[in-house]
Amino acid sequence: MNGGVFEVSDDPLFEVGTTYLLFLEESRSAGVYFVAGGPQGRFLVVNEQATSLSRLYPARHVQDLGLDHAPLAAIVQQMHAAH
């Protein structure tokens, strides 16, 4: 790779200074995590609201999970209820 940057067409690069809600899975190596489901496991957070990457990048082939400015508090509440 020689320090190059590569981007998968349906998985936009993370942007420095941006806040994300991530759903992570631990790899076989303890303490190493990756985003579960690729771009479907990552949501942009602005003003305490989460938006699916599919809504932000409509030209890319990211599965639409239907989150568009969903309040983080509601997401956390649903996660606790499902647990």
C-alpha cells in the first residue's frame, strides 16, 4: 500500500472530526474491532441525531436502513429494550 489511501465504492472513508454511531464486532484478535456490516453499521451523528450512510450517499450502493435524523436517545432506548 505504501501509505496510499483506498476507498471501497460502497463504503465511504471515515472523515476526521466527524462523529459516528458505530456498531462494532470484536475480531478473533482480542481488543481489535471492526464495523459490523460495513457501511450499514456506521451512522453519521449531527446534533444528537443519526443518519444512515445510504441517505448521505444516495449514488453509492449502501443498503438503506431508513435512519434519517433519528434521535440518538431513541436509538439507545431501543437497544436497551432489545437487550
